[in-house]
Amino acid sequence: MTIANEVARISLTGVHVPKASDLLAKQIKENIILGNIPDGAQLPTEKELVEQIGLSRPTVREALRILETEGLIAIKTGRGGGAVVRHPSSESVTRPLALLLQFQKSRLSDLLEARRLVEPLIARLAAAHRTEEDLARIENSLKLMGADLTDTRAFLDANVSFHIQVAAASGNAVLNTLMSSLRDLIYQFSSEITIDIPTRRLTLLEHTATYEGIKAGDPDLAANAMLEHHVSFDNYMAEHYGDLSSIMMTVNPRQFQPLNRR
């Protein structure tokens, strides 16, 4: 038998051909990510998309469903409705993360531990990368915190803002997004926490120390001040709420009560 008559033996695997709806969803998603379609913009109607790209209406509808599931668009019904672009926010990360933590039976102590490990690093980076605009935003959060320590809602909002602004100043997009998600999760519980005035005053002093380290461009000072703040807060929580490892993330925050109220 000559070589020309031999049958070639090669290893072949299945070939995956993407669905048209997946390709259309990917194309629209890329345009949203690149900023070609701004937040709040309304996409063409199903009929207009069908005419524009030559795909069937069910295919276009499936592509829009994919984008809606990914949180990139919101479908409005009724007169003047349609698909409206929604740029992702920390909430789009927090909700599935919270659900996953609940299924994993995560504890509040796990959440606080993660924050205690991550935030000093964030403060260190902020001291190295902060801009004057970052400093102004952090300082404004401190002013709001100290404006009226008796105003619980204002204090909690300003407290959250401080941590978010420090994360933004780090210049690290991954840590910034992670911190936003952790803050949202912790806020669900902190809104039910009773923090006395002396502790609020101490928190403000600890935040100010962190800010001074960031402003001075001193990574060690900023990181140490942030760590001291978390140790202080965790001690307060343990003193007033008991064993935090016994508090599951599945617990309704409204069932989260101080020791003296149980």
C-alpha cells in the first residue's frame, strides 16, 4: 500500500457552535462595557433589532433575556417600555455573594475577619496612590461623621462612605469592588447594631488616624490605624453581642440583638 492510499488517523473532538442569541448578547455586552451605550440608554425595540441584524424575534428576545439575567439591562413593560441599559454596581455583586454565603452557612465572624484582613491593605495602598480629590472625599466623610454623633443614620451612612472612599483611593479596582460588597453585607447588620456615643467618638478618632496616615503618604501608619480600628470594633461587637461565630449570615438582621436584649 502506498502512502497516498493510507487512511489518516487523527483525534477529533466535538465542535461547539455558539448560538446566535449568545453572540448577539455578547456583542451588545461588549458595547456596554466599552461605554458605547451609556447607562440609562434604551436599546432598540425587538422589532428594530430584528430588522437591523436579520435575526429572528425569538433569538433577539433570548439575547435580551441573557443580558437581563446578567444585570446589564432592565426590561420595562407597558407604554414607552423596552430594554434599558443598567451599568453594574456593587449591589449586582453583593446580592449573589450574600446568597452564596448564606448557603455556605457563613458566620458574621467570617465576614468581619475578611474585612480585618483586607482593609489594612487597602489603607496601605491608599496612602501610596491617593490623589487630592481622594483626600477631599475622605475628609468630607469624616466631617459628616462628626457633625452630629447622636444622628444614628447619618453616622452610619458617613461611616460607610469613609470606608468606600478609602477603597476608591487605593487605585485597585478589584479591592475597591470587593470592599464595596463587604461593606454592603456588613451594613445589613450594622444598621441593627446599637453603637453608643463614646464608641462613635472613638470610631471617628480611629478613622481620623487612618486618614492622617493616608494624607501623609505613610502606608504603615495608615494600615496600622485601620487595623487598630477593626480590632476595636470587633472587641466591641464581641462584648455586646457575644460569640460572633454563632451568628450565621442566614440570620435576619432584625433578629440580631445585643446580649442585654435577648
